[in-house]
Amino acid sequence: MKFKNLISIVLLTILIKNKVYLSEIYLEASKQMILPQQEVITKTDIQKTSSENLAELLNKYGVNISRRSPMQSDISLNSCTFEQLKITLNGIPINDPQTGHHNLNLPISLEDIEYIEITKSGNFAKHPHSFAGVVNIVTKKTSNNFLKFSYGSFNTFLTKAHLAREKNLLSLELASSSGFKENTDYNYYNIFYKTNFYNSDFFVGILDKKFGAQDFYTTPSTRKEYEHIRTILAGVNSEFFIKENITNKLDIYLRSGYDFYTTQRYNPQAYSNYHNSYMYGFLNKLSIQYKNFIFEPLTEILFKQLDSKGFSSLFSWRGMGEFFDREYRLGLNFCYNYNNKFLLDASFIENYYSRYNFIPQFGAKISFNPFSTMSIFLAANKVHRVPSYTELFYWDPTHQGDESLKVEQSNNYQIGINKKLKNLISFSILGFLYEPTNMIDWVRPKGTTQSWRVANIAKVKSYGGSFDLKFRYKSFESKICYTYTTKEIDLDPTKELKYIENYPKHYLSLILHLPKIFGFETSIDNVYKQLTKTQPKEFIITNLGIKKSFKNLNFTFSIENLFDIKYEEIPGISQPPRTINFSTKINF
């Protein structure tokens, strides 16, 4: 893979930053008209949670997580699939080009995260590749130094370390487990480093996972599936002013993925495949502020590569092959603010795909703020998603891709209200309607064990609504997230779909942070889901966390699935029973 152009961009950025005089005052002035953020999981929320990983945390805050095991989770919002949600790290796109199953394979721990932005309404079109929302994870610039040790059910060990000095942060994480059932054992490590150089943020991280993948892709199964995944992320975030009212933001990024998968853990020569994927490019946004207007021209160049090989002693199979695709886009985001009462956020982007030619996207959000504590908005978007490499080219005895797949496209509409009552209560109500065409999913005759074949589904209309409420009184806090979704699928009744048909019709999360009693902090969270294809279809999971601090020592005791409920989030894949964990954190 050639990175000469990428390296040149990095060096040019450093040179420009060295020559241009920076001023924080001007930077703040250029941001005065930024529209209100969407739902945010704050640093305080993260500190109070008893969750040990990102998937567990998001599942408690209104983001649907469908888990195969602690090692792999699919992420979605409202009615979208795991392939349709855009994931960014510090604003940099990190969706895996091989498959959306790997989107949460990120080399960061919860302690590395400053906050998380969840965008499930508004002008999606301003974010390329955002079909139905965006989750943006923002990492810390610095942190306290600490060591953390955890031990829990199923011989689960976890060690974390943070080493921070001035503008440098190094994070290390190492974990292993015997697994909650046969062939679900795992071990992994991740390393994350972030620094600031010439007022640009540089980060790099590596994640390495090895795990038993029982029933991950084919159920029921007597096979011993196994997987080894390695993800490398690197990026540069650079922002500087050109004039008093003109700023420039440049993001440069690289994602490298390695995936080894076999259906026979102890006999991999029977069937195995290797995938090496690369995604790299840059996104540049120029922001020009003039009175009540902001104009943001954007330019992005993105390259995707895949090198896939397969081996089998049972049949002829050589892997997917080698592929190289390019994406170029030019666009304009436009914002208008009238006296902080009326806000318009609109975008138009023209995309060129080497595999699909030109495809435009556009959207707009109109907000009316009758009071400083209230906002009413309408939004409409025309967005799309190109197929992943797995959907296009993958093949095994039970799955067959299709390189003739069309691009998914959708007309999305939302209406909503945000309201804050003093400092006690804030809530938001959202209604949505998605009218996609050429939706992509795996199809087979219902009630059979025939191979899944990927195809474009003519129409999958989905609609619903969500309600979020946050209440705080003194040291008591509560958070409620509820989403209702229904889908109308134009499908032959003799056929079934693998992913689109399984979604949470009702999803409710209740988080409680109780006042301290004798210095003990207690949090209780409950997640209720009514899914459409799992057994059982509905369940409620309760989690308990208790924390106690003594100067530089912090102790946490947590129980996940307190009442030992049997459930699954993906049909046929059972989830862990009651899990107990104890951790000690030493600050220094």
C-alpha cells in the first residue's frame, strides 16, 4: 500500500501550522454559531458507570447494541442496521470497509474517552456515509495517571494503565477470559497514544483480539469457530485560523484491519480466510463566518483497499481477492442564525465513487427556538450507503455475496422538540420516517438451512419515535431513553432476512445514580428490549454498580444481569448469565 500522499499531507499540515499565527480568541469567535449538539454522554456519565467497555455503555444510553459475545457487537440507531451507522473518532471516520461487524473494534478503553456525541436526528447529509445517524467518540487530551485491576466471573482478568504528562497520553489495556460458555474464551490488548504537536492532535492505536466465535455467523452450529482481529488507527486533527472570521479544519486518517477466521479452530486447514483492509484519506473543512452566516466548503479524498485470501481442504476457495476503490467528494454546509431564534443547517455534497460513479446527497434542518430553553425542529435528508466488501464479494458454503449490488439510498424525515426546565429536567421528543430503497441484506427461503444470499430489498419503510428525559436533583440523577420502531418490508413471504427483520420494536433504558450513603456511590441501570426475531422476544436486564473511594484508591463492585435472565440479542446466540466483577484503581 502506498502512503506517500498521506505522509505529504501530514508534513504540509505541520508546516502550515508552524507558519500561521494561532489565536484561541479567533477560534472561539468562529464557533459562535455552531448549532446545538445532540445527545452527549459526558465524562461524568462515563466515570459513574460500572460498564467496562464501550458497547456496554452505549447500550445503556439509547444506542442499540446486538452482541455475539464481549468480543463483538453490532451497533445501530433507530431503525438502521449495523452497516448504516457512521462511527467517528475525534471526528475522523473509522467504519470498517470489510464489514460493519468490526465497527466497534477500536483501540481505546472507556477511560480514554472525554465524551460521546450521539446524533440520531438533524442534517445527516453533512456527514458523508451517514445513512441514519452518527456516533462520535472524542478522546481525552490528558488524564490522571492510574493503574486498574479487575477480576470477575468466568476467570475474567482486566488490567488498565494510564500514563499522562503535559500534552501526552498513553493508555494500555490487557484482558483475558475463559468465556461464559464453550468456545467463547478470549484475550486481547490495546494501546492508545495521543499527543499535541504544533497545536495539532495526533493519535495512534492498536487493538489485537483472539477469541472463540461460537455461533457468530451460523447458528445452530457444532463447529468451533475462531477469529483473530487486529485494528490499527491513526489520525491528525488540525484546526487553525486564516483570518479573523475564517478557520480551517483538516483531518487525516488511516484505518488498517486484519481478520483471520476459521470454522474449525483446531483444524483451520478445513476452512479459513484472511482479510487485510485499509482505509485512508483526508477531510478538509473551511469555515467562513459572515454576520449571521457560516459557509463550510468541504473536500474529502478516501481510498479503500482489500486483500482477501481463503483456504479449504473441503472445496475450492481462494478468498475474495484484491480490490482498490476511490472516493472523492466536494460539498458545502450552510448555516444561518437569526437572533438565536431561527436556525438553518443545510448541506449539499457531490460524491464520486470509482465503483458507482456520481451520487449526490443533501439535507437540511430547520430549528425554531421560541425560548432559550426550547427548540423545535424539522429535518429532511437524501442519503446513501455503498456496500461493504463482504456484501460485494464474500463467499463460503453458507453465505454468497453479490458484486452487482446497488447502492442503498434513503429519504429520511424527522420532527422533534428539545426542552429544558431550569437545571432539574431536560427532555427531547423525536419522530422519524425513513423511506429507503435498495436496502441490502442476506436472504434465504424461510424455514430452511440454505445459503444466505445478499440482495437489494426493494422497499423497507420504517418509522417510529424516541423520548429522552434527564432528571437531576442534588446528588440524585436519572436518565430515561425510549425508542419505538416499526418496519414495513416488501418481501416475498416465503423468504426471510438475516438482519433487517431483527430489531427492537420497543427499547427502554432507565439509569439511576443514587445519592451517596456512607461514601458509597450506587448506580442501577435497566435495559428493556422487545425484539422481533429472538427467543425470548422481550427481556429486561438489570445491572448494579457500587463504588467507594479512599484517597488515591477506588473500588468498584458490579453485577451485570443481576437477575440472571436468559436472553439473546441476535437470534440463536445466547448472552452471558449473571456476571460479577470487582476492580481496584490506584491513582498516582
